[in-house]
Amino acid sequence: MDAVAGLFCLLLTLPELHSVPPVWTQPEQVHLSYTGDPTSMKVTWTTFSPAPSVVEFQRVPGPETFTECATGEATKFVDGGWRQRAMYIHRVELTGLMPGQGYGDFAYDMDKDNARIGDAFMRQIESVAAYVPYMTCPGNHEEKYNFSNYRNRFSMPGNTESLWYSWDIGPAHIISFSTEVYFYPEYGPELVGEQYLWLERDLQEASKPAKRRQHPWLITMGHRPMYCSNNDQDDCTEHESIVRLGLPDHQFGLEDLFYKYGVDLELWAHEHSYERLWPLYDYKVFNGSTEAPYTNPRAPVHIITGSAGCKERLDPFVPEPRNWSAVRIEDYGYTRMQILNKTHIYLQQVSDDQDGRIVDSIWLIKEKHGPEAWQ
């Protein structure tokens, strides 16, 4: 894949600041995000007092000392809690990196305890997120203070404060979007419409023949599913799901939009369980064949993988599975996806409750992409 993979060697540097305790300017909560350009990465970190935003790094990995320096900007973020805790979020983009070289469940309630929970989470993921891209998608547990902890702590591609964005990696075009714009009144229908228009423009661009030949897989990721068979009265349990059909009068529904442009795979969360659906559109199953349902399916494939871990325990299912539900599993785990090439994707569900056992797996195989694949 044409992606910057592996680990980065980088050094966040600070000049002497005699008037400020060193711990307040110590960089922490470091994470990387992919920009969509295989020769660049964005580095984001936090300090608790003003400090310069400087990264020293190497363009080519090796034993030499850091030879490059990049600078960026810091923004002051004041949490909405009663203590009004202030922190400084630094962002620096590294460019001119060599693709393919080795450079060395989202947080719950990051606002709690005046955003100290957010600090703790960012420190916990640093051992991973400081070395490989950590791409995020907003959900309902990030909504406090108008999603300010999410908007400020992460640096995803584009200029929409990480609420929706897309990037190319290998043979795939991946789109992350916010289902939450449909559910919180402070957003209003204007922001729902803004995201919808952005999604349509992005899908149009990704569907241009030359672009689709290079990145044939269209994969979306959003928090609240269109469909599910859980027994909790969430939106996805409703026949006329808001995410699926849109606001009243069916404005800005996503199922028809994704079907129109031939989205191959739709990844969802929110439900604290794992559910794999048969290829599905408008409650109708469109398997590729009886023997190989995920080989040349004639509708998008939905995977609901929202059981990475939480304090609310698992969500139960209705007793009888729907005819469009293929597999349902109630335990903690995560989904692993390998995009092998332009025709094959391999998905595995890994159980944490069962010590890493693979509890489900499929090959998604498509010889044709785009809406013509539905014929």
C-alpha cells in the first residue's frame, strides 16, 4: 500500500522556559494521524502551558541524529467543566516522508472530571498512537460541550474539525462521518445538510472512473448503525431509522446515498455487541449466491462492531434474529480488517473475552465496484 507505515522517530523540542514549571510544558498525549498524502503525517500533542510547536525528525530512518525540523501552531482549549481547565493542543505536519518505511473503542466521556478522563485516555493510547496513525470517528459519548474535547484533541484530514473527513489508503477510499449531527439539537438541520453535501461531493469525486480504478473500495465508518437487531430501542431498531432515512420528510438519509455510489462496506459502532449483516438494501438481502454470499454481493455489507469495551456492559439482542442478520455475538472484542488488494478484503472479529479467539471471519470479494456491481 502507498501509505506511511510503521514507527516514527521524532523529538518534540522545547526551549528553556524559566518562568514555567517544566511539567506544564512537557509534551504528552502524542498521537499521529494520516493526512491522505502518503508522504506526510500530522503530529498532535498537549501541554498545559504555552510552548512552541516544534518537531525534530528524520525523513529517512536510520541511526543518524534528527536532521529535520518542522514547526506548527498551538491552540488554547478550555474544557467546558466547572474548573475551566485550559490546555494547549499542538499540531505539526511532517512532509517529505518516504512511503512504506519503518519510522519507528474511542474514549468514553472525555469531559468527565473536568477533562482529566480525556487526559488519561490520551496518555493510555500514546504508546500506540504516537507511532502509527490513530484515526477517529465521533460518537455520542463525545458530545459534551458541543463535542469540544473531540474537536480539539484530534487532527484528522480536512478542515471540518475531524467531524467528517476521508482519506485514501492503498486500494481503498475511507470516509468517516458523524451520525451525531442527526441527534443533537445544537447542530441543527443546517449542519446535517452541510455534512450530507460534503458526503455527496466526496462520493462523486471518489467515483470518477480514474479514481475508482485506483481506489476501488469505498468504505464508510460512522457511529450509530442504520440496522441492528439489539433489544434497546436505539435508532437502528426503528424501521424508519433516522440515519438510514434522514430527518423528517426523509431529508439527508444515508442509505440511498451510499447505495447510489456503490459503497462496498459500512462499518458501525454504538451497539455494545458484534453483528454481521447479509448484503442489504432497504431491508432486502442481496447475497452474491447461496454458497458465497459475500462474493460479488449486490448491496453494501454492514458490520456493527461496538463492543471494544465500555462501562455499560453488553447490549442484548432480540430473541429471534432478523432475516438480514447473519451473525450476532455478545462479548467484548474488536474487528480486524485487511485490505489485500482491489478485489479482496478479509475481516475477523477478535474476542477479548475469549483471550483473542477469532469468533467470526469473512472474505469480501468483489470483481466489480460501483453501482454497476448491484446489477
